[in-house]
Amino acid sequence: MFKNYFKTAFRSLKKNKGFTIINVLGLALGLCVCMLIVFYVIDELGYDKFNTKIDRIYRVNNDIKFGGSDRSFAQSPAPLAAAMMSDLPEVEKTVRFRVNGAFKIRKGDQNVQEPGMIYADADLFNVFTLPMIQGDPNTALTAPNSVVINETIAKKYFNTTNAVGKSLLLNDSLNYKVTGVIKDIPKQSHFRFSIFMSMVSLPDSKVANWLSNNYNTYVLLKPGASPQAMEAKFPAMVRKYVGGQLEPAIRMSYDQFVKTGSYFKMNLTALKDIHLTSNRIAELGNNSNIQYVYIFLAVAIFILLIACVNFMNLSTARSSNRAREVGVRKVLGSPRKMLIAQFLSESIIVTFIATVIAVFAAWALLPYFNDTSGKELTFTAQTFIWLVPVLLIAVLIIGGLAGSYPAFFLSAFQPIDVLKGKLASGFKGGFLRSFLVVFQFSISIFLIIGTMVIYHQLKYIQNKNLGYERDHVLVVKGTSTLNEQAKVLKEELKRLPGVKNATLTGFTPTADYRNSTTFFTSQARDSKTALSTQFWGVDGDYIPTMGMKIVNGRNFAKELSTDSASVIINETAARQLGFANPIGHELYLPMDEKASILKQVHIVGVVRDFNFSSLRENVTSLVFELSNNTDALSVQVNTADMAGLIAQVKSKWQSVSPNMPFQYSFMDEEFDATYRTEQRIGKIFVSFTTMAIIIACLGLFGLAAYAAEQRTKEIGIRKVLGASVSIIVGMLSKDFIKLVVISIVIASPLAWLAGRYWLSGFAYRDGIKWWIIASAGAGAMVIAFITISFQSIKAALVNPVRSLKSE
């Protein structure tokens, strides 16, 4: 019996090739998009799952409010790990990470800059699952100047993974012994370091300073331990340790500190949640956002629903042709359940063919999707192990759901009505079909508006006056390794044609390198006079090179020896300090953890506020000091021959540092990288929106065909009575255009609310302009009209003799 169903279904589908192709194409597009999104979501949800103890691993965070600012850190004080081990019975192991600048490693006669280096505690391998190829994980990081490297680094420097016992020369002065080789950390990890140096090699790690947050601290809880119960003990720990050092530093008890509205709070983030829910200062990697996972899942479901709706619309569009078949089958004794089975068989066959095409399409589009999303997704044998059964189940479910309406609709025809020509009511009576068109186009318009909002905000970000010039600024990396030669290189570059200015400092508006501290406006160190601020060391050429503006006072002057004790503040810091005119006022900087030694500095200038963080955040206070920071060299250029200038800069670099590779970037590229996630989301949305529009148009095409088919005789009579083609096209199109207008009315406010919610994550935004919604609606109208017109013109051009002849 089932064999007969499928045989008959194949014959019917083969007979109606156009209908079958459109149906298969619509479902294939929907399933392809759905598969790509599922791959993306599975990858996002799979971060850090390779850790066998993931359910017991947590990171300790710090939320601090003091001196007019509140900040959320992914870091904590150096002594916290040891204190947790001694004070909290829930803790089994702890491990700290510390990023401490860039290192260069000697390879032959060259020095190679390695960005993936970090200090780590000896219990690293007892907390995280990092399989060791060679060495003892229990002792690998216990000795000073020991280092564990991954396979890639081992092969890079030693041409083998058998590297234990060999040495790496760091910064031409530090000899580190390789004590272990681990497998490369999986791509789905919130940190991806390749070299781990022993924490005992870092003197700062032993300092009991509770007022400084520079260490990413992770804890492994004992089996059955409650993270909530442990968090409840944090306030007492803060009072005990932080409060003990806070009082001598600011001359205020911890209780008084809290009464001022300030706080120092510790909390936990589960390892499994870091990648999608954490966006704090000093994260170990670039995390994603759980909101985008939810959005993509919703888009996948909607596009799949649109594809299923198309099947219903295209099937009912053929109802008049299939109606006679149904009538004859019923007269010959076919029960309704057999007819339902027949139509469901056709649906499942179409779904199966579409699924096979979708798999190949997803495989072909995966490189493009990876490039757009920044992923490295692949089809593997393991992928097919779960994908094949899931797709087979999906074929049955989607085929059943997509074919359910046409199956029950067509099988319900009464033989006598069918054979007399009394078919189901036309387009105007098809409320469900009208609803489905509104549903389809509402989703499409929603996606169009969402995509336009994302791109408009990105354009606003790229064109916003940030308070500094990021265009045509060349950033030369690794200059800290040049020592005094860095200043020589700077002066050499300033003399090159096409170079306007240059500055030596690692503190740039687009860099991750940050430093914060607290100033006081009096030696009394009253917390009410405290200013918690960013504190950057720059040279005298920094402000002109970056194109910043001094709004009060002056810039640093090299010829004035007193400027070594001078600072320049930004407008936000000036407002927080509350001085009518801050020029000449004194600030006091604590020079030790107890703030017993204060450095007195005086304000010589106020720089206009500039955005040195993401535009998701408001500008915070900032203080410049004159220093000899040489971590990077920023060069402001003005030349049409950029390639030639870079070649000259490289030549100058090699003249002062022949053993170091020349590395550079452009500041505008670094700025754009901050919003790479939004740029990728925007591109993905364009692709998905295009797919949704194509699929929705297929559905509209089906309904237009259905309406034209139902009104064939009416069109013939109107043409005989003198109606022109344009009148008939207008008659057939107006009902559909009404549905599109309803879709615009429904989708616009929903898209506006969603767009407004997304934009609320930006401190600086341009809002949703009226023309965005108007353009999306007009675009949808044009697309819909073109789709409808194809069928309408085709119907209007049919010879009325053919339309009205006896059937």
C-alpha cells in the first residue's frame, strides 16, 4: 500500500514539474538556512565543553564603585586564590592567569613576537582539561622559569613535539625551560593561549595587595559544593582582606566606605556561561552574546515556517487541478484517510528531496558562512552521526506539518461539488492563506528593518567624530623591545616625507592596553575627593599625533622639566573633580599600597573628551602623564603612496632592529575590529533576509497563481467586455498589496521595538530614522508587486476564448 502511495506521488510530482521545482527550492532554501544557523548555535553553545570538570569551574569577578566610577572586572586581586583555598571549604583547586605584556622569542637569528603568552599557576592542569603530550602536568609549572607550550609552538621553534628539556629565550634575557607540551587548545575555548609561563616566575604574584585587580582567578569547587553558598561568604572575605588595606589607604573604615555608596563586590561566573554572557573588563578572549543565539534561533524557526507555509500555498494553488482527481478517487471508493496519506506522501517526498539539496547547499555555502560569521565550522563524520537521524526525523515532521493543510483541505472536497465545478471559494474566501501571506511578509519586513538598523548604526559609528583621528594612523608593534632605540626610530620616521607626526606609547584609543588608578584632590585622601580614572603614560607628541584638541591650558612641553610632575585630564575628569577651572590645581597619586607615599602633580591642560572604549560605553575620566612608555609607535601619515611609505618605515625598523620582524596595523582597522561582531551579524542578517524574501515571494507567487486560476473565467469575461491588461493586473494585485500593507503595519512597530532594544546597548546611537521603516515598507511593496505582476500579466494576456470555452 505504501509503495503505491509513493509511486503515485512520484508520478504526480513528475507531471507537475514547475510546481515541484518551486516547492523543492523553497523548502531547500529554508532548510539550508536552518542548518547553517543550527551549526552556528551548536558551536556557540559548545564553548569550553571539552573541560571534563566544566560544571565545577567558576571565575571570580569583581565589581568596584569608587571615586566617581563603577567598573566590572573579570579579574581579582593576586592573593585571592590563596585566601579562598584557606578560608572556603567548598574550594578544591584554584588557578590564576596574568597577562603581562608582549614577549619576543628567539628563533635562529630572529626574534619573533608571540601574542599568545600568559602566566599561569601550577594547578592549571588540575582545573582545566588540557591534555599533555609530554611532561608531568602535576609539576610542569611548579618551578621558576618553566614553561608549557602547545604542539604548534613546539613544532614552530623545535620542529618536533619532543621539546621537554629544551629552552626558549625570551626578550633576549630570560631563559625558560620547556617542562611540558600540550595539545592545541580547542577552538571552542574562551581563551586560546599557546604558551603558559610559571606564575612563580612573576614577583607581583606574591604581593598581598588586595586593592589591585590584575589576575583572572578560577576556582574548581568540590563535588556537591554550592556556588551560591560560597558567594554568600564573599562579603565577609571582602571586609576581612580588602577592608584591612582600604582603611590606611583612604583613611576611612570599610563601613564608612560602604556608606558613601562605594562598594567592592566579588561574584562568580560559571565557566560554561563565560563565552555567551560575560562582557567585563579584562576578559581573556573575545566573547559572544547570548542574545544573538536567541535571535538566530528565532530567525531559523521563522524561515523554516515560511518555507512550510509556501508548501501549503503552492499546494492549494493547484487545488482546482487536483480537485477532479480527488472527486474521481472518491467516486471510485477511495476513503478520505487514503487521500490524506497520498498527499502526505507527496509532501514527505518533496521534503526529502529538498533536505538532500539543502545538505549539499549548506556544505557548499559553509566556507562563505564561515568567512561571514568568523567561525571555522566543518562537515565531519561526527557531524553526520547526529545530522542524518535529525534530518530524517525533520523530514517526517516538516513533511507532515507542511503537507497537513493541503492534505486535509483537498481530501475534504465533496465529489458532487467538484464534478459540477463548484470548487472551494477563491482568494477572498481563503482567510488562512491570507493570514499566512501576512505572516510571511511580516517576518520579511521585520528582518529588512532589523538589517537596516544594524547597518545604519555601524555607519553612524564609523562616521562619528570620536575626538581623535583614527584615519591614516600607522601603528608599529613591538617597539618596547627596542629600548632606547625606539626614540631614535620615532625621530627617524618623523623626518620621512609623508609623515606628519609620531608618538611613542602603548596607550592608544583602540588598544586593549589599559591602566587605572585613583587620584585625590587633597593629601587627606578623603574618599569624597577621590577620582578613580584611567591613567595613561604618553609623550609630548601624543595629543597632536592623535588629532586631539586641548580645550583649556596647554600640552606637555619637553623643554619644561616641571612637566614630569604635570598631568592633562579629559573633560569628564574635570567635571568629576568639580573645579571651575582645573588648570593649576594639584592632584595626589598614591605610590604604594597603603597610600603612605603620595606623588603631587599639577594639572596643566584639559583635553576634549574622546572615545577610548567601545561606543557602547560613555566616556569615563582619563589622566595623561608624561612618560617613557614605548610599547607601540603610532605614526600619522599623509601620503597617496601608502605602500611606499610602509616600505620606508620597514627599512628604518630593520636598521635599528634587524632581528625583529616588522609588524604593523592601521588604527582604523583596530577600531573596526571592536565592532566586528556587529559587522558579522549585519552580513549574516543580509543573507538571511534575502533568503526570507525569496522564500516569501515564492509563497506569494503561489497565491497569485491560485487567485488567477480561480478567476480565469472572470478575467475572460472582463476582457470580452473591454477591460485592459492594466485594469486586470490592478484587480488581481490589489488584494495582495492590501496584505503587504497589513504586514508593514504589523512588522514596523515590532521591528522598531526590537531595534530600539538592540540600540540600547550603545551609549552613542543615532536612533531609528523614519526613512528606515519607510524604505523597508516600500521595498517590500515593490518586491511583492513584481512577484504578483508576473502571474497577473500572464493571466491577463490569456486569450478569453480559451478561458471561456466549455470544459
